[in-house]
Amino acid sequence: MGMGEGRVAVRPVLADVGRINMLFAVRTSPPGDGWLCLGAPWTWAGVFAGEVARVREHLTRLSGVAEEQVEPRVAASVFYQGLATRVLSPVLAAGVCHGVLVEAARLWWDPHREGSVVLGTCQEEAVPVVGGMAGVADWIERTVLLGVLEQVAREVREVVKVAPGLLRGNIAASLAGAAGALGRDRPEYGAAAEEVTRDLLRRPCLEGSGGYTDTDQVGAAVFRRTTCCLYYRVRGGGYCGDCALEP
């Protein structure tokens, strides 16, 4: 079957951006038994309770403390930021590097897996970006920030009371991190990825969550968030490089 008029094949795009690093990788094989679609309308509170418990157990092993010493809200924050990174990275890279709109709502994951979150998709075709990098930002805002990630945030907050502003900060950090990783691996797209990120950070959905404050030794923009992901509250965790609490 050929591509529809004006549409492009998604698999080659995802194969290419997946080489940036593992956080950009998306499987294109059919989902296995028990996999769930991120855009599904059903309530996932039970699924996310399991994910938070999984991360809490991991942080317990990592820090060498009793499980009750790892706050559920810390585990919820770490889980959410990890998922946000996995969703934002390939969508951003596909838009910036290939001008292709990957649909976050059609991403699948396996809640019964071993290890970290791995995403897959059945999307075969995509429409091209319209409007340059502003069009990429529009797509990410509508389908990822106000779409999939807002839905996930609501479900996570049903499981654990986490401040909405903290989760917005996690999204901002994930977005800036994805743009930075893309720029380091493919310098020719670094400025475009940063342009998309700056645009989104000015929009109401992320306004006040963080911003670029400086440049590093190689001239890359340095992001600093205005909230903390709470990882420092895990024994030995310390502060992330973009943390509002970092001196």
C-alpha cells in the first residue's frame, strides 16, 4: 500500500531519530499482549499506581534505605519525568529533523515489562509539518503537553498528591533535555530544537516553569527550571544540573 497524498512513512523517520540515544527510540513492531495506548480514553489510575510503586522500589534499592523512607511523591515525580522524556524526545526530533508529525496518542507501552519504559507505535504514515518550527511547537503543545502528558498528569495525581507546577517543571526539563541531546548529536539541528523549546516555554502551558539562563563552554544554552523534581530527597540523590535549588 502506498502512502496517502502528502503523507510520509514514519518507520524510517523513527529509525533515524532513534539513533540519537535510547530515549529517542520507538519500536515500530506491533504491540504485544497487554500493551496500552497512551491516547486511550480509559482510566489508568491502577496502571500508574503500579508504575509509581515500581519506581519507588527501584529508588529504595538504589539508595539502600527502607521503602517507607522513599516518599511516594518522589517516585511519582521521577516516573512522570521519565515518561515525559520518552514521549517528547522522538516527537521533537521527528519534527525538527524530518518535518514529520509523530502522534504521541498512538504510542504504546508495556506496563508488565521488566526495566524502564519502552515505547512503540503502529503509526505508519504522518503528515508533514506546516509552519516551520512554530508548527512543530504547535503540534507538541496540542498533542503532547495539552494531550497525552496532561492526561497522564491527571491520572498520576489521582494516585499520589503531586503539585501540578512540579509536573509542569518536569515537562520543561524533559523538553530542554531532549533539545540539548538532539543538538549535541546533530549540531545542524541544535538551533531549531532550541527555538522550539524557547517557544513552548513562553506558552501558558509551560510559562514560569523554567528558561534558558546562560550558555556553557561550547556555547550551548543552559536551562534552569523553577521547581525541583524532588530527587534530592532520596538519600544520595543530590540535585540535578537544572534544579532551582542548585547553588
